[in-house]
Amino acid sequence: MAEVPALHLQRAFRWQAILRIAIVIALTADLAVFPPTEQMQISVTLAAIYALWTFGMLWASWRSRKPYPSWVYPLVDLALLTALIAISGDFSDPNWSSPVSADIFLFIPVLASFQMRPVLTAASGVLAAASYAVGTAVGHLQQPYWNFILMHTLFILVVCAGCVLLSDVQQHRVRAIRELAEHRLWLLDRIMATEEREQRKIAEVLHDGALQNVLAARHSIDEAACSPGATDALHRADQALSAASKQLRSSVRTLHPEVLVSGGLVPALQHLTQQASERGRFHGEVRSSITSAGSADRPLYWLAREILENAVKHAQANNVVVTLQQNDSASVKLSISDDGVGISRECLARSLSSGHIGIASHRARIEGLGGVFTLRRNESGGTTAEAVVPVK
């Protein structure tokens, strides 16, 4: 079964950091309103260390970084909170009017459940219950409250059991979603592969049939035009056949992009842009700082063809710029921007509802590669389509 997707784990890491802030607020309130009677400075120091740890994790989560393995975080939480409750003592006093700090250990299995790993959640909950019992016992060596300690320890274990169940349900749910997404991508790849295969067959039929017949007819007209008595009609027919053969060659290259195989992505984009600019009557330009996107060359080529085709039909643009560049060390970005009338969300919705799924299918394919596709209306007018894909 597939592993839990990294995106869900990253969101869970952020929620963990936010939940730790609640713990810090509870500790701060308890220290301010009900300060411990002993070891006040050490208690404040431990609470400050835990606050720094919390804000460090919050910063790392919003920077999309997870600097340590999953099992490190509950251990650090347990170590700091156990030390605090063992030193302060008063935080676990059953006669104390604020039980918030004693209940902080309930958050440990809740925090672990965000990892969507039931075994880790169970281990964290058991350690939290044990740490609470040990810390409270050490904090009350003079007068231990065994009934209170035992009941609260059992309560932590009950919460832990619920968190383990929740973690297991979430894990299976996320895995099921991922498997459905992978199956959807597989179906989409099959559909697009079938489409490419059919286009290749059409290109071969055009090349071996219609194009050859046009070339043969043009050759015959050339011979007739060279004979005495050639008329203007023959010259016009020759010009028409020349234009038809040019269009057929262009269509064959588009349907079966041998230039992509032989020349690479950049020459293929140049050919697409040139062809689109002639049909759409706009100025097309290709800017590139790299020569290839690796395994993503073919998906980016078909995406560019779809976007440029839409520009020809709908953009009413004067200029279209195609840019291929390195996005970072692990990804490349393809951007196609025009200065036309722009596209609206309503237009996209109508296109999808009427059965035109060209852009949607390409978006799914890009995202299936681990990339990101965006389509937006420019502030100055026109539309920009961007695809960022990882390089393999």
C-alpha cells in the first residue's frame, strides 16, 4: 500500500506546531496565575525552552521543512514537560484550582496522531502516561496522590486509544485517496497515450497518402506549366497545391512531433510557436535558458500545444511569449503568456461543463508528475499559463 502523501504530512506538521502553541499558552497562564512554590526559576526556564522549541517548529512548518524524524518530536515534548511537572510539583496537585497543566500530557498522543502512524501514536500515548505518572510522583514525593495519579494516567491511556483509532482511520483514508488519484492518473495516461497513438496514425496516413498525392499533382502541374501554352490557371493551381503541401507538412509535424524526438523540447516549442503565430496572426517568441526538462519533455510539449491552440482560437493576442527556464535545482518551469483578451473562471467552467477537458487533463498530468499548473488572467490583460515540474 502506498505511503501517506508528503503533502498531508506537511499539513499535519503545521497543525502540530499550532497545537503546541496552545500548550505554551496554558503553561504561561499557569506560571503567571498559579506560580509553583518551589523551583520557580527552573520551571520558568523549562517553560521558556519549550516555547522556543514550539516557535522553532512553527517556523520550520511554514518554511515547509521538517528537520528531524517523526519520533523525535514527541520525545522532546515528553522530556521537557516531564521535567517541568517533576520540578514544579504544584502543577499536578489535585487540590489546585487550575488543572490545565496536568492535562497537558493529553496533548501528546493527539500531537502524534497527526503523523497518521498508529504505532507511533500508541507509543507516544503510553510514554505520555508513564511520564505523567513518574513526573507527578517525583513532584510529590512528600505526599503522593496515588488515586489521582492512577485515574489521570488511565485517562491519558483512554485518550491515547482514541487517538490511535483516529490515526489509523486517517491513514487508511489518505492512502485510499492517493490510490484513487494514482488510478485516475493511470487512466489519464492511457487516454492521452491512445490519443497520441491515433494522432501518429493520422500523421502517417496524411504523409503517405494525401501529402504524396498533393506532391504528385504539383509535380504534374509543374511539368504542364513548363510546356508551351501554359495558362494562369495552372500557375494558380500550382500555388494552391504548394500551400496545401506546406499545411499538410505542418500538420504532420504537429501530430507526430519528430522534432521533439530528434531535436529536443526547445526546437519543438519553436516549431509549435511559429505554426501558432502564423495561424493566429500574432508575434510568437520562445525564450529558453535550458534545453530539456528531462522526462517531462513530452507532457510539457503537449501542454504547450494545447495552450497555443487556445491562444490561436480565443486570445486575440498580438504577442505570445513561451519561456522555458530552470525554476530551482530540482524543477523547471514552462510559462506561456499572451497580451490578448484574457481568460475568466466562468469561461473555464463553461468549457469543462460542455465536455472540453483539454486543459483539465493536462493539469492532472502535470500534477501527477509532482508538478504544479496554474492558469491566471494578467493584470495588464491576457493570460499566463505556468507549469512547474520536477526534473528526473
